[in-house]
Amino acid sequence: MSIVVTGAAGQLGRLTVEALLARGVPASDIVATSRDVARIKDLADRGVVARRADFAEPDSLTAAFAGADKLLLISTTTVDERVANHRRAIDAAVAAGVTLVAYTSMLRADTSTTVLSATHQATEEYLRERVPSVMLRNGWYLENYTAQLPLVLSESAVVGAAGQGRISAATRADYAAAAAVVLTAEGQAGEVYELGGDEAFTLAELAEAIAAATGRPITYTDLPADAFAQALTAAGVPGELADVLVDADLAMSRGELFTDSGDLRRLLGRPTVPLTEAIADALR
């Protein structure tokens, strides 16, 4: 069985390759792809098949997916190019005879009102019409918050526009491990997994957790959308990304990044990594 992982130079893709190896999949049965294969040379040195794949170049996708049984299609990052990129990848998977495509979508993609969700909705629809598939609707990453700890500590504040919305975030490693489970299991076609951490939290509770971990006073400042956008751009976030982040926080305030499905825990066969542990790890 050959399993292709796209975006293997990225954080989620690399973690998924590691999770497949940890599950006993032979390295020679894993195909890691990247636009720049030099970035995955370390995986190739361990026996993983490394192939170049550029979502803007259909011929490279056809070659990268050749002989594959299953494909993990990790959603690309450039929002305005995402759907076209994904369609080219799906078409290449069909041409290669792939029997199952797992797609990293977004939590509640079918009902979410965010800018991001529209691209995931379009990809899911295109995918379902063309090849047996499974939707991995990933929630927010805990790393989205732990990566901001230096800024939070310098400002003594978590800033956002999520109100009292609860967020079911999990670590990238947990999402990657779940993907590896799905890619190595039978009977996955047609499944839709709403994936999120066991312990949802508000941004006020995030601030409390950081304060408890550091012994420093940290507060949550809830801002109107326009003020949050200004705060992000003042911190150096590009305008387009700032708009996406504000839109996501507003979705959080409406409960769109919350799930109590338990899907992630069941796939992992264990509890998800809690917020407190993720904060402690990031502070080490």
C-alpha cells in the first residue's frame, strides 16, 4: 500500500509522515511530496520516497501521485488559489487511480460562515463527486496560541474578538496522528470527522491558563472586529491574514470552532493533549 502525503515539508505534513512511520508503515510505502524536495531530504534519507509536487503544475502532480493507493491532501495556504490548487490535485489523484483521498478540511465546513470555510466547502464538493474520500475537518491549532506566547507575555494580554466563544483546539501532532489512523484503516470512504480537542476553552480561559503557567498577570481583551484588525496589523500581521484571523475570531464567537463530537479522541484512542500541557511545552 502506497500512501502519499502532500505538503510534507510543512508542519502538519511532516508530523503525519512521522505518525505513519510510528504506526509501522514501511518508509518505502510512504511518498512525501513538496515543491522543494531538498526540504524533505531528511525523510528521504530514512527511506521515505520523496517526490516533487507543485499544485500549480499538473504534470508534477501526476508524476508525484503515480502508483498511489491513498492520498492525504493537506489544504494549501494561499486562500485565493486554494480551490484551483485542490482541484488540480484531485484530478491528478483520479488519473493516478488513487482509491481514497483524505482531505484536511475545516471544522464544521458545511455550515461555517467564515471566509476560509468557502474554500473548504468547494473542495469537499469537488472531491465527493470524483473519488472515494474522507473529510478530516480539523479545528484550530493550539500552536496558533502557543506560538504567540512571547507577545502575550510582553503585553500581559491575550487580544482577540472571540467574545465568550469556546474553541476546540488541538495540537498539530494530534491531528497528524488522527490522519495516520484514517490512512491506515479500512472502510473510511464517506466518513466525515469533526476534529477538535477534548477541552474547549474561551480566550479568557486561555489567558488564565497562561497566567497560571507563568505566574504572571495575563488578561483577555475582547475587541471590536475593526480594532482587532488594527492591533494585528500594528503587530506586523499582513492585512489579508489579519482579515482572515478577525473573521475566524468572529466565527469563534458564534461557536463555529467548537465541537463535542469526540471524533479526535476516538481516532487517537486516548485523550487529546490539553491546553495546559501545550502551554507548558511551549514555555520550556
